[in-house]
Amino acid sequence: MTQTVRGVISRTKGQPVEVVDIVIPDPGPGEVVVDIQACGVCHTDLTYREGGINDEFPFLLGHEAAGVVETVGAGVTNVEPGDFVVLNWRAVCGRCRACKRGRPHLCFDTFNAEQKMTLTDGTELTPALGIGAFADKTLVHEGQCTKVDPAADPAAAGLLGCGVMAGLGAAINTGAINRDDTVAVIGCGGVGDAAIAGARLVGAKRIIAVDTDNRKLDWAREFGATHTINAKELDPVETIHDLTDGNGADVVIDAVGRPETWKQAFYARDLAGTVVLVGVPTPDMTLEMPLIDFFSRGGSLKSSWYGDCLPERDFPTLISLYLQGRFPLDKFVSERIGLDQIEDAFHKMHAGEVLRSVVVL
């Protein structure tokens, strides 16, 4: 039987979100209904509301979520009712050319649930990143569920579903930071601080945080930054070179995603260093630089999708490190809110007042 539950939708571009009744169908083959316990408020949800992803309104928002499997459809083998899971938005297919070449983190044919959740009048909803977890329950593909240790706080665990994994993975997976590397992170919101925490986790000897907000630089120190630069007061490129004996950093992570910050990352790295872009640019942004500057430097220029993660590999490991006290996942939770406070959480996020507001159900 279908179920009617509460959910938060964006009905039209730029308008405040609404808490409404939504209909969850019984899970079909390969599908799972998850009872949501917590879901983080991510900037991507705001981007959906503003029409920055596509125009397939109404959207069922929310995607950084953890919960308990309630029911499963035919053929589901990954999880069973009662499992505590973190949801992910890249359920790999195992069959595309990337998967067959041993690069499943670049899968070109990721899975979502085939059935649609709807409003009570039958209007189909578009779930954010194929998840839609600002709701009491949601319907996802079984591959979007990663079983983890149920001892974890759902409010913290769910953040692995997007921002924290994106930042940490940009450092560890994409940037391949090693012990004794010097790292610089430009932009110290949730994603940037996760990159800093990842660099600290693997033993980077110097971690330089760059932002224009001293409050965010204070957060960066809590996650492991050894040096901070306020870009309103100091030139980031010159200062990073000064802090690295004139060489530049081994790895520079741009967690902002603007042409000017990417250029800072490019020129702040060592001659054979690595630049990682994890901040998401908008389609209108362009980059103009002398081609000789690319030719005269070695190293790597990389983009990081979802931290180049494999959820079934990375989520359980990170939850284990969190429960051992070795990874401060709970520090990303700034406040716990209800479904009716999401619009206010968007304002706090835009103003840089929180790392993550987390809806607790």
C-alpha cells in the first residue's frame, strides 16, 4: 500500500519551500523505502529551489540523509528491513565503460528509483539528486543505501551523503594527499572544512585555510588548519608561497568554484603540484589564462565528483573512524531543526552562519 507522509517541496522557482503531504509508493524491484531519521541542509537544495539545476518543479528537497530501511522490493539484496543506512546519490551500475575499466567512481549510468513519489493530487515530484529526503520517508534505489554502524548519530552520519564526503574525498581520493604534504584549501564552509579534516586525517604536515570570513577561518582551525589566510587582508597566492619556502603547496583545493579562486589555486601550487576543483561553478562562468602558464607547470589539474568516492567502501570506513574519535564528523552539525525550519536554514547558510543545519525527524 502507498503511504502518505510529510515532505518539503519547492513548488516554483525562488519561492519559499512548503511542508506538504506526499505519497510514497510501495517499493518496486530494486527499490527501498527508508524511514528518514536526519537530513542535512545542503547548498544544492537551495540551488534546486532557485532553478539552478533544472526546471523540473516541483522538487522534493533533501539528500544528505541517514535512516532505517523500512521495506524492500523484489530482488533487493544489498540491504534488508532494519538496516541503518546513509543515502548516496551515485549508485553505480557496474556495467558502463567507466565501471568496466575499474573506475566505478566515474560511473556514467547511476541508478535512482524508477517509480515516482507524488503529491496527493498525483503530481509527480522530482527528488533532489534522486533522493528527496526532507521527508518522513523516501523511495530510493537499493544501490543508494549504504549500510553503516547503527551506533552513529544519524544527524552526523547523514552528512557523508554529500558535502562532507565531497570535501574529504577531494583531499584523500582526488588529491591523493600524503603524509608530510603541504595543502591549501580555498573556501572554508562545510566542503572546505571536510577537505581540511581529510588532509589532517592522512597526516598532511601543513594545512593552509583561505577564506574572507574570520568566523570560517576559526572553524577551519578546529578541523585541523595549521595556518589561516584572510583573503581580504592578504594575497592568498603570495602568502601560500611565503608559507612554503617560496615553492607553493603540494595540493590546493578550490572549494568555492569560481574563476578567481581557481586561478588562485593554480598559481598557489608547487610547480609539480595538484589543483583539485570541488566547488561547483555555474554554467555562465568562464576562464581565460595564458596557455604558456599551463605548459610551464607540471602536476595535475583535477575535478572531484562527490569526492571520487565509492559509498560502499568509504562510508563504513569513515563512520568507523568517527566512532573511534579519529574523524570529527559531529563537528559539522551546527544545529538540529524541524522540517518547518528549512527556509530559515537556507538564510543562515547563505549568510555563512552555520556549517550544517540538520533536520531531525
